[in-house]
Amino acid sequence: MQRILSGVKMSEALKKIQNDIEPLRQQIINHQVYSVINDLEDLRIFMQYHVYAVWDFMSLLKSLQINLTCTSIPWFPVGTANTRYLINEIVAGEESDIDSKGERKSHFEMYLEAMDQCGADTTEIQNFLTALKSGQTFNEAYQAAGTPAEAKNFVNFTFEIIESNAAHLQASTFTFGREDLIPNMFLTIVNDLNKKFPDQISLFKYYLDRHIEVDGDHHSHLSLEMTEALCSNNEDYWKAAELATITSLERRIELWDGAYNRILSK
């Protein structure tokens, strides 16, 4: 039987998830992968893993927009105007932000440009996307691209959440599993590399700065509000949202483990 939270406890439920996942967040923020990024080659390897998270973040975002707004014709109002506003504002910022030249680009496109400038190989992610566009399955696309196992597991879980069609799970994974996970230590490393190699790191530094400014601040507040609205006073939703968030963070740790091991093995 569905158990209901009183309205008074809603904000407490939000805080409970934040408190319960804090140890996992700290594992990510303090992950050893950052300590082994010492030069451009190390950073390139990290980016080749990270780009999968940047890409499937956009897919998770669009799944929320599909669930919370009307994306078909004829148009009908879906859900509440407040949740429509929240998701549409986040989508606009993520899908058509301003790049370092003042041109409109998605954060994923900005990341690919940063990879190109840094000399990171984009062949793998491009082959993966090309395979998906041609109608191949995810497993076929992974094989065509040579996707690392850790990246496969990361993307597979994201798409499990997407295919669940449960907006509260999508929102919680989007909110808690993907935001505010860039540590100051990593920013310092990138800033130091940018001083040495400004012609190769400037776009990545811009991406990170923009991510912190937009995603970590304004979008973070919007997504928290969206998650709270979708879980509402349903205790079962809150519990499922926390479990999904925990798994998402565990997959992120595995992804970082993969990058760490690849850097060590170079």
C-alpha cells in the first residue's frame, strides 16, 4: 500500500536523500583519478571517459522534458505549469548555451570542441553516436566504438532510468547524480594546465566554468524544486528516487575507476 508523507515532511525527505548520498558524493569528489591527472595525456584519457556522462546527461534531460511537457501535436497541457517551466528552462540552458565565442551550442557540443582542442580522441564517442543514429542497438554501438565496460555500465543505467518512464526517478537521478560533482582539486589541475597550455585547455576550462555557473548553481536549484514537486507527498516515490540516485552515483564511481586505471596503465 502506498504510504503518504505529510506536506510538512517533504523538505525533510529532500534533505534525507542529500544526507544519505553524501558518503558516495564524497567518494566521487575525492576520487583518486584526480590525483593522477598530471599532464595533457592524462586529461585526454579522462575526457574520453567523461564524455559519455556528458552525452547521456542530455538524453536524461530530454526524457524529462518529454515526460513533463507536451512534445507532440496536437498540443495539450501536460502536468503543472511550474514543472513545465522548470524543465524547459533547464533544457534551454543545457541545449543552447553560449560558448566561449558567444555562439549558441549545447554543453555536449562544447565538450566535443574542448576535446578536439585538447587533442583527446573523439573517434570513439563519434563512432558510438553514428552507430546509434544508423539504428544499431546500444550493444552494437558499444562494440562498434570499443566503449570501455565502465562507460557501458554508466550509460546502460541512465537508459534504464529513461526507459522506466518514471519522471520522479529521472528527476532525482538528474538532480542528485549529476550536479555539483566537480571538486576544487580538479579545477585547480585544469587551471594549472591551462596556464601551461592555454591553446589546448582554454575551451575545457570554459566548459567547466560554465558548468559550475549554470548547472551547479541556477539549474541545481531548479532541479531540486522539480524533484520535490514530482515526488510530492508520496513516500514510495521518495524511496525509489533515493535508490536510483545511489545506483547512479555508484556507476559514476565505476566510471572514474575506469579512467583512473586507464591513466595508470598508459
